[in-house]
Amino acid sequence: MAALTLDFSLPLRDFELSLALEVEQTVALVGPSGAGKTSALHVVAGLARAQGRVALGDDVWLDANIDRPPEERRVGLVFQDYALFPHLTVRANVAYARSDRVDELLERFRIAHLADVRPGELSGGERQRVALARALARDPAVLLLDEPLAALDAHTKAEVRIELHELLRELALPTLLVTHDYEDAAALADEVGVLVDGTLRQLAPPSELVANPRDGFVASFTGANLLHGSARRGELTEVVLTSGERLFSTDEADGDVGVVVYPWEISVAREPAHDSALNVVRGDIGSVVEVGNRVRVRIGPITAEVTASSSARLELARGGVAYATFKATGTRLVPL
């Protein structure tokens, strides 16, 4: 199957979006609001004029002499708010793109029983299925998804995320999706690119972004704790945090660094650990939040993730002082 190749620049209000990327399977662009993610989709779809090149294999959509209009690009685009026509039924919305596959797509997305219903009567998950059906009705060679799960509540989001992952694997189309939620990106995409102010900071499989973040922003965006400190190289690198604690890492560094540790690599105790192999941060318990069958607890500057049974045993909900401990081997050092 042909790959989607991008190499373009697009001036935006505060910066220039510059993106060079090859999309063979599913690539997610993540980053803060206003980073240029949606603009990248618009360039591919032909909805924004950029300088550079966009091509699907040998089929060139944009270069110095070519700028094909949207209707000549084999793209299926699902907008963030789904952009369904409120006055049309589900059937008519799907048929708007192409009429000869409507029944097949209604059955595929389990919305045949909603064929005569209008979008205002649908749930968020049902609206998303209609939007996907309409996008696929064009028989696209490329799929573009703009914040595909953002409009859903937490319960529906978890269910639809699984469905969408299965659909993308089944379709096996070059797919570019954008989201501000790293968990969505990691669950759906083969590769994730972190986009900040129009620049791609890092592109890698989700596991690689977690294991080897290129800088502090990438680390914090993937869910890590990011602490600031000054490093001094030794047998282990010693880092003195701005808050005064001394930590150690097996990474080599000197000078100002970001200290990266993920919540699931942290243990929580009510008494200080006396194991010299462990880093220890003491702090007041700031918050205790249940996330599925896990509990996230804020201890001073650190967020840790523990099991619900551990949280209950340690009585974290009553507050007070606790100790976050983690190994030097799980403490990464990155440029700030």
C-alpha cells in the first residue's frame, strides 16, 4: 500500500508549521492546543495552502506546480466535532459522500437501526460512528482524524477507543490522527509525533517515547514527572533538585537537567526507606485520585501511581506525610 509523504511549511499566526513525515500505518500527532496539529490535517486534505510536497505514493497532491483541490484527494476526514449535517438523517449524512455503500457502512458500524434518526438525537459514540461511516463512504486512500475521542465522556471514550483501534488495524490505511491526549495516541497509533509550536520534537513508537524522551517537554507530555535540578557526574550521576532533595541516576549528565520518573515506577510508603539504591522524596499528600483500578497520589512535587489496595492499606486518603521512592535505574535525565 502506498505511503503518505509530507514535507511542507505553513505560516500560522505565531509560528511556522514545518512538517516532514512519512505515514505508512497510523501516526498520531500530539501536543498542546495551538501547536499546529489540525492545520497539518488541513494541508493534507487540501483545506489549507502550504509550500512543499504532499503525495500518496507516486500520486502528487501538492508540490511547486500542483495543488489539487480537496475533491481530487482520496481523503476521508473526520472533524473534531464530527460536522454532521443536523437537518439530515444518519442515512443521508453517510450518503452525502457516496450513496452506493450506505447500507454496507451502516451495518459495519452497527448504526443501521439509526438510519432515519437525526444527529441531535444521537449519543457521542453514535455520532462518531456516523462520521467514520461518512468518511469511509468516499473510499479513501488516506484517513485523517481530528481529535477523534475528544467529544466523548470517559466511559464512552474507553469503549470507542477499543473499537477505533480495531477499525484502524482492519482498514490498514495510512492514517494521520491528531490529539492532545497522549493515552489516546499511544492506544491508537504505531508512531507518535510530539508537535510543539509547529515543530516535531520527536517521532517514535509510544514505548520508545516513554523509554527515551528527547527532552523535558516530551517526557512530561507522555505522563512523566519532570523535576528540575543540577547534575554532577560520578559513579552515579547526582542531581540536586531546586527543592533541595538529592537524587541519583544511572544516566550521565552535567549541569542543569530535567529529572524524569514515571508514576508507575514509584513506590509509596508512610516511613522513609533505608535502601541506598532508592531515591526518596518526602512530601505532604496533596491529592488522591482513582483512575480505573489504580490510584494516583500527589506527594510533594511527585505523582505516583499505586494499586487501590495499597492506597487503602496506607490510608492515603487521610492525607499527611508520605515518601515516594524510586530506583536510580528508573530515573532518567533529559535536557530542559
